[in-house]
Amino acid sequence: MSKDIRIKKGLDIKLVGDAEQTTTKLSLGSVYAVNPEEFHGVIPKILAKEGTEVKAGEALFYDKSDERILFPSPVSGKISEIIRGERRKVLTIKITADSKQDYKDFGTANVDAMSAEEVKNHLFASGCWPFVKQRPYDVVANPNQAPKAIFVSGHASAPLAGDLDYTLKGKEAELQTALTALTKLTTGKVHVAVGSSNSPLASAKGVEVHQVSGPHPVGNVSTQIAKVSPINKGEVVWVVNPQDLVVIGELFLTGKFNATRTVALTGSKFNKPHYVTVLAGANIGDIVKGNLDTDNERIISGNVLSGTQVSQDNFLGYYDTQITAIPEGNDYELFGWNKPIFNKISTSRAFTFSWLTPKKKYDLNTNTNGEHRAFVVTGSYEEVFPLDIYPMQLLKACMYKDLDEMEALGAYEVAPEDFALTEFICVSKQPHQKIIREGLDLMREELG
């Protein structure tokens, strides 16, 4: 049974550089990497030392707080380098890939006949548990806390985000297997959001399907949770990304950990924006080779609102399925504040005219068009924030570290990405996502 989720508050940022619906399979790269910092709140304990030979799916490290939570190698090969930072903190584990991939065999499994504990143990052993994240705190899920529900967002609404109906096409068997496994892990429901009836997830069995519509951030899981099953103190909701479902489903069907991603190359700096299939942790330079305009560009692993700035020497984020390349905004615009503006987006009608052409696509750069200053109360955040939360008050509570106020204002329901739009339109140029991340970390540390 489908239940619609509609929102009116939000903002669609239409940019030049949508990915064409063509997919190129890239050849295997020479070096891959896993960055433990991507798994927020995890303290890694190394299992594979430098020089060790590993198979695809074999554990590289585990979480110090729970040794069952393993983090696997996306490829088979040799651990060529472990890069450490201050106090010997592990920053990056590099693997030199074999020319022919060798997968660790975890054995096939019939999810219909498995118990919740058996499903958990299979996900632990294969290193697939980090694909399960949780609210509150937006971290790898704590397996000792039972979720009241599990959510999967099959609709991506972020700027230039890949079309999940296209990237998931043909993966119905893997998706259904993974969803069946998830239903074993909760006494509540598994909720799946889709943007259209053509989605491969729309016909999934044993789950509750929701049709979503409206501007970004309707595709954010927090928005869907708030509309369907809001989180109260003491409650936990688990979240899984659709392409991670494919990896989980393939694990049960074949016994292999196959971390293949269909990555959307988007943005005006790509000569041909389209899709490529690569393994997680692939080198950015290998992915964009021959397709990138390298004249003053910025490369982002993820989308322009919540992605991470990278260089061609860096590696694809473990959870990322999009690489965006847009112009670097390091230019200065003389009297930019004192003339009509036709080539920028704004929720305000002062000087800008984007409201006259709602379907126009823009070639925006990274210029913030202003400097950092104290919060200015404009009331504009609420126009793009669909959750029943006061965004500015929550941001301020996080800044002055009032835990009681953060609880009362709904911090349990949010993730940093939910504040990406308020950060985009902020006239004060405050780092909203960083503020929320620090606030959630403090709550997790103090309140558990």
C-alpha cells in the first residue's frame, strides 16, 4: 500500500550538467583506498598490516567499540600503505589491486529461512553492517539497539543527483533480497520511498512503499522519517541507501562482497556528464580521466550541497554515488551587491530575478558571495526547511552546547545534510552542517 509524502517547503537548485543516461564500465584501477574517517564515530583497529594480501570482502579494520563491525576491502590485492595523522590516527588504507579479482566466499543464504540473528551475523561477517546507519546521530547503526523502523530513500532530490530509477534498473532481485533481510531486523515496518511508479523499488514486497513529491530535500531520509514515523527520545530508526541494498542483496545471493557503484559524473566541468561503474574507493583521477575540464575546477565527491571537496589524487567516498565538477569561485565581482543579478539563484527577490525563470538551469561556481558574520534573523531558513523544527534555534543551541535545548528542539531527528539548504541560502555564511555535526557528536558523547 502506497502512502504519499508531499512537501512544499524546500528548494530545487537546477544546475547545468545533468548526467546522460548512458553508462561506461571503467577498467580496474591500480590503487584503491578506504578512509576510516568516513565512518563517523568509529575508532578503527587495524587487522590488515602493510604488505598483507587481502581478498575483496576481507576485513581491513574493525570498530573499537564493537569488534563485530568489520570494514572490508573493496578489492583483492596488497595493502601498500597505511597513512596516519596526529597521534597515529589512521587516515587512509591504500590497496594495490590485483589484475584479476579474488573474492572471499561468505556462502549463499536463503533470507526467507533466516532469523534476525542469522541475518545480523551474516552482515557482520561480510563487512556489510556499515551500510546500515541510524538516526539519531547519523552514524553506523548500533546493533544492540532495536530500530522501530527502517527507511530506504529510492528518490534522490539533491542538485544533479543520479536518477535512481535508471541506476537500479535490472537489480530487482538483489533489492528484494536485501529488503527481505531488513524486514527481519525490525519489529516495525521497512519504509521505501520512490519518486515514480517506474522505480525498481516500487514493486517491492513485504515493505511499505511511499510515493514522494516536492522540492529538495524530499529525497532526504530525515524528511521522510519526519512525515511517516518521527523519532522521539529513546527511539532509533535505521537507514540504508539503495545502492548499498544492491551490495547486501548480492551478498546473500552469491556469497560475494561486490562493492560496485554506478556513479553519476555531473556538473558543467565534465565534457560528457554520464554514468560510470566503478568499485568503491576508486581513484578520482582514474574516474574522471579524459572527461574533465581542468581549467579552475572544483571536484566534489557527492553533491554540491553536502559532498566533500577532493582532488584527482583522492578516492571516491565509501558511500558516494556521485562526483560533481563545477567552476571554482575564486573571482571577485565588482559591485556585485549593487546591481541586478540574472545568473544566480536566490530565495530573496532583492536584486536577483531567478524567481522569474523557475525552470532555468544555472552554471554556478563555489563563490559564497559574502563573508562569515553573526547570524542575521531573516526567517528564510523556515522557507526551505520542511521538518517541524526551528532550524535557527537548533543551530544556536548546538553552538552554545545546551543539551536539554537540543533535545527539545528535535536534534534526534536530523543529520547534517538536512541543513545543507539552510547553509546554501544563509546570508551570514555560517557552516550549518559543521555546527549540527558537532552538536550531534556532543549529544552522542554525553547522552549515549
